[in-house]
Amino acid sequence: MKRILLLSDTHNYIDKSILKYIRKSDEVWHAGDIGNLQVTDTIKNLKPLRAVYGNIDNAEVRTEFPLQNRFMCEKVDVLMIHIGGYPGRYNPSIRPEIYSNPPRIFISGHSHILKVMNDKKTGLLHMNPGAVGKYGLHKVRTMLRFEIDGAKIENLEVIEFKR
């Protein structure tokens, strides 16, 4: 069983409230718009990190992290990309892979809007954790926490912070 903390759109920002949840997790997944490597270095000093770069990330961040990351966690196939869309409106760059070989979980960021929904067409679970950084139009900073136990995805929780 793995306890996952999913975040996105930090835009150079990390604080004690985020670190508290990182410490309680087994792995941290970051869906892009990291901002700078200080954010990811801080996370990596505490827990294993899986991440992708986003549209605001510079060459240094893009050298360390891929555009998309597909991996297995326990028995769950995960695909993460920053600009991915959502069921019925996937980004054209990722759409062929989703329809020809759907993952169990598809993660994207970018919108700053927290959204978790099933794709009835492919059977995947789409997750966008919203934005936990302070930059952007969002009024509430959000992250997701959940567990993967074998092939089960359970105990999904939304974590909110005031801006």
C-alpha cells in the first residue's frame, strides 16, 4: 500500500503546510508548473518524487523531468502530463495514447481547477489536483491525497488551503 500526495502548479511555492502532508505520504507526484528546482529538491529530500514539467517550467526543470511520465504504482498504470485535458476533451497530443492504451489513472494539471472524474469510454480515472501555489486566479489552493493498494485506488481526500 502506498499513500500518494498529488499536487500541481506550485509556481515556485512550497510552505510548511504542504511539507506537513509530504511527510505523511509515501510518494509525491507533481503534475507540472513546478517553477524551480528548489521546490522539487525540497520534496525529494523528504520523499520519492515523480513529476512532469509544465508550460511555465524553464530548461533546467525540463532537463530533470519529462513532458509525460507513465509508470506503475503497485498494480495501477498511471499516466501524467501537465496539459492533458479531461474526459471528452483530452489534449490532442495525448488523445491517441489514452484511447489506444488507456492508463488506470490519468493525471493532468494546468487548469488550476481541481477535478476528479471517471471516463466512461476508457474506464480511466482522471485526476487534476488543482493548484497548490499562490500564483493564478484560483481562490483556494488544493492538493489530492489517496492510497493505492494493489489494484485498488481508495481513500481519496481533497486538501484545501486558504490563499
